[in-house]
Amino acid sequence: MTNPLYDALYAPLAGQGRGLMYLPGGGVLSADDFHAMVARAAGALVAAGLQPGDRVAVQVPKSAHALALIGGAIARGVVFLPLNTAYTADEISYFIRDAGARLLIADPARADALAPVVRAAGAGLLTLGATGAGSFADAMAAAPAAHPVARAADDLAGLLYTSGTTGRSKGAMLTQDNLLSNAQLLARAWRFGPDDVLLHALPVFHTHGLFVATNTVLLSGGAMILHPGFDLDAVIAALPRATAMMGVPTFYTRLLADPRLTRDLVAHMRLFTSGSAPLLAETHAEFAARTGHAILERYGMTETNMNTSNPYDGDRRPGTVGPPLPGVEVIVTDPETGTELPRGKTGMIEVRGPNVFVGYWNMREKTAEELRANGFFITGDLGRFDDDGYLHIVGRAKDLIISGGYNVYPKEVELLLDDAPGVLESAVVGVPHPDFGEAVLAVIVPADGAAPDAGALETLLQGRIARYKQPKSYEFLPALPRNTMGKVQKADLRARFSRRFTGE
Ligand code: MCA
Ligand code: AMP
């Protein structure tokens, strides 16, 4: 009986007394204790009636219990669907229904708000809090440990939703091998081993914190200092005990803004990586000057895990995401014809390899549009290779805003704004922001004679979409700029309001 992902990440932890997770309250969880927690989480999923192939939706605060729950799902072949803790009940309702999830495990603090949508979707509801309280934790304590079930490399492990250009989120189906092959690649490429202690301050509901950070450490026998989120003081206090940190660019700009970031503070560190959003070359340079560390930037997506990485040994070039990882093919194609372009030319980035997902859940047409029959996935990112084979991401063909590493699809926000009383139409764009890289700005065209105010629009969006998707500023214009084809010129709007948050 094999379960490749479980066998590689969790089975080896059994019987190891070494510290695996350094917890927020000061406790330490040994590898063996965590292994036992995974077995009990598996038992609790069995007790809840979940079978291999069933989907479990998870919206819980970051904790060792949350990671054990993911491990338990992998052990039992239950497909896990991690959800951003910022999502509203409206948003959660869509995910549970679309995925046909049998169970939602949520923060006890949100149980009352979520119960109606869970009931309406015909799913069950259990709770799991940050400190291991809640009905799922109780079930873990009561349930006998459950053994792992057999899985094949191409069986589904996770269903991760990414926002869609049409406003509807798409569930990316990730197999055991998608996750395992990428963890193996990254552990090798970034030299992770038993002596590593990863400062883990990323959320565990997206690829970056869940797979890139957690799986790489689990696989390589290292340890992690678990932080519930990015708290600057806590991160600075923990850096002297860590050997590696993975972050989004906001982590690095916040650290640089603090005089406590010095060469001495990070003397014990061997690696800083960045991804999920572009790292400004100036941030890279400033960090190197202050600490002596060249941040290693890499490029990935929910659908593909990690595709390219600057080298561990060798030149880590600011403003580039490095060459393709071993075994991952990356090409640049003509966006119109799909033909491969020669090195140096800018076009659509396409990716093929064991890391690439197998399709969008219940969206055959959407899958066929983005995943070619020959296995190449059309990323929606625009880039070019330089003479040394380093990939430069130069922009996005997809209408996507990345704010602090979170994706916001303008259409989702525009559809809600367009429906608001007094609004004729709207355009949502991302503009530079000193903390989040990009921030959401809404441009509103009032209906004849109407004068909607920003406060009313803010109220309308409350509870509908997650806070980070809500515009941080509103502009009112008599009309949107359009080209001769009638298409809204978002580049014009971005240029016009580019200094809204930077105040330059
Ligand atoms: C929080 N807020 C935000 C964001 N985060 N607004 C815009 N963009 C954000 N990213 C808002 C909250 O709604 C709140 O607003 C206020 O800021 C403070 O919230 P808080 O939670 O205290 O913020 P924080 O703890 O300072 O969080 C900022 C953060 C966090 C540390 C940058 O967003 C974060 O951890 N981002 C990482 C995202 C990530 O892991 N992405 C990976 C995706 P108000 O006060 O008005 O209520 S995976 C991926 O992209 C691919 C695969 C890849 O390549 O990795
Ligand atoms: P997600 O849909 O959350 O998986 O986000 C994936 C997107 O994040 C990619 O398609 C890119 O647009 C962006 N991204 C990830 N890493 C980087 C990076 N290092 N530089 C620029 N963009 C990035």
C-alpha cells in the first residue's frame, strides 16, 4: 500500500523526538507528536464520514492543528480545499457548493455566521480554533488514529481556488505528484536539510505558505518556527533562531523600514526567498546592502506550483525570476498564434511539467482554453528570457491585481459596484502602494443625476467580498476612457492615478 505524498512528508516523522514546530506560545511540537496529530486528524475525518475523494473545505486560523488537518486529509485521500480566512460567508458559500464539499471546518468564532450557508449547501460544519479548540479538535482527541489509505500519484490531493477573469473562481485540481514533485525540486534547489529552521510567517491557505514553505521543510527533515501571520516585532525576534525565510515582497519592505534589520540580526540565516508578486529591484538591492543577503526570487502559480527560481549558487538577479527549475519546461509564445518565440522576445509564458495541475474542477471548457492538449499551461503572465536563460516577467495579459501577495480580479469587484444604486459603470485597477506593492482603486461613473459616495459603496461591499479585495480608494469620473473598439483603457486609469497611495 502506498500513498506517495503521505509516505514522503508524514510517515518519516514517526518516532522522531526532534523539535519540528516551534509554536507561538513558546511550546515545541516534536516530529513524533505531529505525526500522531496527523493520524488523529485522519481519524476525525473518518469519524465525520469522509471517504477518499470527498472534499473538505478548511477556513481555519494558522496553527499546528491546521497543518495536521491537511496531513490527515492527505493520509485519507480526502481532497482538501484551503480557504483564505478573509473570505466572507457569501464567498465561502460559492466554494462549498462548487466543490460539492461534504464538510467545512471553520474558526469557532465564525461558526454562527457560516452555519446558514453551510446548511443551505447541504454540508457539515465542524470547528477548529487557533489554539486547538473546537469540535474538530474534540473529534481529534476522541477519534482513534486512522491509518493512511492507498493513493496513486495522479489522484487528487488538493483543490485550490484561484480567482477567475470572469469573476467566478476556478478550482485548480492538484494531484499528489504535482505537490510531491515540486517539494522535491525545491528542497534540492534551495538546499533544504535537517539543520534548517524555517521562519514560517505566511498564511497556510495558499500555495506559497502551504506547499512551498511547509512541504519543503516536512520533506527535508527540517523544523519551522510557526507564526500566525506576519508580525514585524515577532519576526525580528525570531530571525536570529532561523536559517531561512520565505516571504512576499511586503515582508521585505516592512523589514527594511525597521532599523533593527541589520547584518547581525540575520547572521544565522542562509536563505531569504520571495515570490507571489514582483520584488522591486530596489528592494533587492537595499536588502543586500543592509544584510549581505541576495533575496532569491522565484515564480509560481496556484495551477503550477513553482516554475522558475534564481539559483542558490550563482547569480541571483534582481528583477528576474531565474531559469526554469529542473524538469519544468517554460516557453514564451506569441499570444495570438501560440508559436514559440525566440529568446529575447516578449510573449506569453507557458509551462509544462509534473508540477502542472490537471484542470479546473467542473470547468472543462475553461480548462481547454488554458491547458493545451500538449500539456503546456498558458499562464497569463508576459515575459521574456534573457541571453543567460533567466526569465523576466514584464507584465500580465490577465486583468489581475496582486496586493500584498493576494490576487484580486477586478471583474469580481466591478460586478458588485456596477449593481450599486447610482453607479452607471465602474473600472477597478491596481495602482502602486508602498506597503502592498499594488492596491485596489475603483473608478466610478455615476448614473445620470446620481452622486453615490464612497462610504455607501464601502458599506455595500462589506460582507460581500474579502476586505483585501475592497477598494482602498474611489475616484469619480464622468466617463471611462475607451479606445475606438469601446474597450476601457485601464492603462490610462492606472497612469492617471498612479500616485494615489505613494504621494510622490
Ligand atoms: C491585509 N490587508 C490587505 C492585505 N492584507 N489589504 C490589501 N492587500 C493585502 N494583501 C488589509 C486588511 O484587510 C486590513 O484592512 C488591514 O490590511 C490589516 O490587516 P492584517 O491582517 O493585520 O494585515 P497584515 O497582517 O499586515 O497582512 C499583510 C500581509 C498579508 C502580511 C502582506 O496580506 C500576507 O501575509 N500576505 C501574503 C499572501 C500570500 O501568502 N500569498 C501567496 C499566494 P482594514 O484595517 O481596512 O480592515 S500563492 C501565490 O501567489 C503563488 C502560488 C506564488 O507564487 O506564491
Ligand atoms: P496565484 O494565482 O495566487 O497563484 O498567483 C500567481 C501569479 O502571481 C502569477 O501568475 C504571477 O502573475 C504572480 N507571481 C508569482 N510569483 C511572482 C514573481 N516572483 N514575480 C512576479 N509575479 C509573480
